Amino acid sequence: MTATYRDGPIITSLLDTDWYKITMMQGVHHKYPNASVTWEFRCRNSEDLAPYLSEIRDQIDQLGTLKLSVKESAYLSTINYLTPDFIRFLELFRFRPEYVDVFMEDQELCIVIDGPWSHSILFEIVLLAIISEVRNRVLYPDITIEQAVNQLRYKLDTLRDNYTSEQLAGLNLADFGTRRRLSQPVQEAIITVLNQEFPGNFVGTSNVDIARRHGLAPMGTMAHEWVMAHQQLGSRLVDSQRAALEAWVQEYRGHLGIALTDTITLDAFLRDFDLYFAKLFDGLRHDSGDPLHFAEKCIQHYKTLGIDPRSKTLIFSDSLTFDKAMALKTTLEGRIKTSFGIGTTLTCDVPGLKPMNMVIKMVACNGQPVAKISDEPGKTSSRDQGFVKYLKRVFQVEH
């Protein structure tokens, strides 16, 4: 196997990112080419990142040299819902490091991304991957790829010991681990093993570069930023979720039919997710709050609308492990289809290693505040508490 950490640039491909960044980027390119946005970085575990400041800046500067290769462009052209004009835009796209401000404030690492949405949207995932790997190179220089792979094989063996092949049938697992991975080589090794040794259950990866090179399905649809930005994109605030869903449907015409539910809490989402949207979308994604509580509410919502829940899919992607995924799959078997996106516990799981807990979230669109009000209070995201209070009032959110 190759070394755990590569020398030089950490990000070596424009496609070393999550698929939903590409799909949202096309929507932004077509519908909101003049929108400007701001993102901010937050480290949730109060870790001292000051020692890595210089290297992080160097890695960001090196992003400016990346461009879409001929082979990468040809690959994207095989995906029928990506349009030729957007692929041409990607061929011309270059990262603009000047959109990123990296500094220390009150002994905390601060990163602010500010620029045109269509030209800054790809920074989020690559910056998180850079920060994670720069830090891991220093704290865990002796960890090997073999250790990460052995840990994965141990978990796979445990799964097979605890469940029969019949019970494991229908357990659909995808890799969602780019942003907090130990390193790019580790993520690729993990995906390779899953594809070879868990083929009936492993369905793909969110990482576009690895999916392309290994013949895997790229996984993902939309993220919170898509819904959040619509809070300032022209519609009435109370109509913003419906506007975001409608814009997605218009862009993809039945493709990429999984909607994200927790930008302004599940209850507020389901009030907007009427029969029209419930028929148009294939299913829903869970990303915060109690997953079984989420599932029960979604199942009941479909039933209330006269839709058989068994025709729909729930995607779970919040802090999952194999055991949690199996427990959810077993509980919901026969009631609704399920699939699971596992991140950090796949790509940054070695005994003795503590992964980072960090996010980059949109905080403004067109100079005005946006917010995420999660089903898990600690995940609420905004720098304008006045706007959060207003958003809660408009969407009848109590907590």
C-alpha cells in the first residue's frame, strides 16, 4: 500500500470532493449565477489548531493550480443529468484562494470564505479535508494504512459474526467520509476494501474522484446550503424551503430525488413537504436528531398523504456506525427502504486516534444572514441570533 500521507498537495484533483457539491454547483450555475455567499469554519471540539496555520494556508494556495482533466471531463459527460454547458464551466473553473481568509482570533482558527456562490462552493469539503489531514500528519505520523484497513476488516468480521447473510441482505452502505478523513490514501484504501470484500452491501462513495477511478456510483444530492441560501434568494422567507425544493426539481427533473429535511427542523420541513413534493422526491435524508423518531414521523407523513412508505427511501447519515445502521435497518425492515452514509467512522477510525469535529457552514447569502435550525440544538448554525429568532417565529419552531 501507498504511504498514509502524501507529500506535497493534499488535494490533487478538482473532483476530490463530495458529489453533492458538484450537483449543487450545477444548480447554482444555472439558477443563481450572480449570488454571493459567505461561509465560516467552526471547530466543535475546541482543539488548538494554531500550529497548523501556515501549512493550511500553503495547501489553500496550491488549490489554485487545479483544473479539470480531459479524463475527468469525459467521465462527467457520461452522467446524463449533468449538462454540457456546466461541464464546460467546470473545465474553465479554477479555485480562487483570495476568496479564503485564514487567521487566528481569541486563540481559535478562523476561516471565512466569501465570494460568488458558483465560484466558491467547492471550497468547503476540500478545506475540511486539508485541515483534517494537516493536523493528522502532525498528531498521528506513525499510523499506517494497514491499521485503518485492519480496523475496517475487524468491524466487517464483527458484523458477519453478529448477523446472518439473510439479515445483512439489503444493508446498503455508502462512504460519506471525505471531509474528516485521516488522509486521502486511507479513504481510498477503505473504499477499495469495502468494494472488494463487502460488494453486496457497499453501494458507492460521495467522493467523486475515487468513484470515477474505481467505477463506483457517486452518492449525494443536496446539502443544507442549498436550502439555507434560498432564505435570501428572492422568495418570501416562509416560502423558502418550498422554493429550494422546487428549484431542485426544475433542475434535475426526477434525478437526485433525496431531499434533506433538517435545515429548519423536521416538523417545519414536513409542513412544506406536501403531496406534490412527496410524489416528486424518492425519499428523505436524516442528518440530526433521533433517527427512529425521524423515521416514524416520515413514515406517518407518507401515510397521511396516501403514499405507501415502502415505495420511498430514508437515507441516514448522522454519526453512523455499522451497528447503528444495522439496528435502524432491522427496526424499519418492511416499512420503508433504507440506506446509510457512513463518514468519520469509516475513514478516520483507528484505535487511539481522535478525529476532528468541525464544520464549514454558510452564514450569509447576498449580504443577508441565513441560518440552519437543526433537530439537534448543538448543530444550529448562524452568526445572527436575531435572524434565528425571526426564522423560528416564521416557521413555528419552538425549541
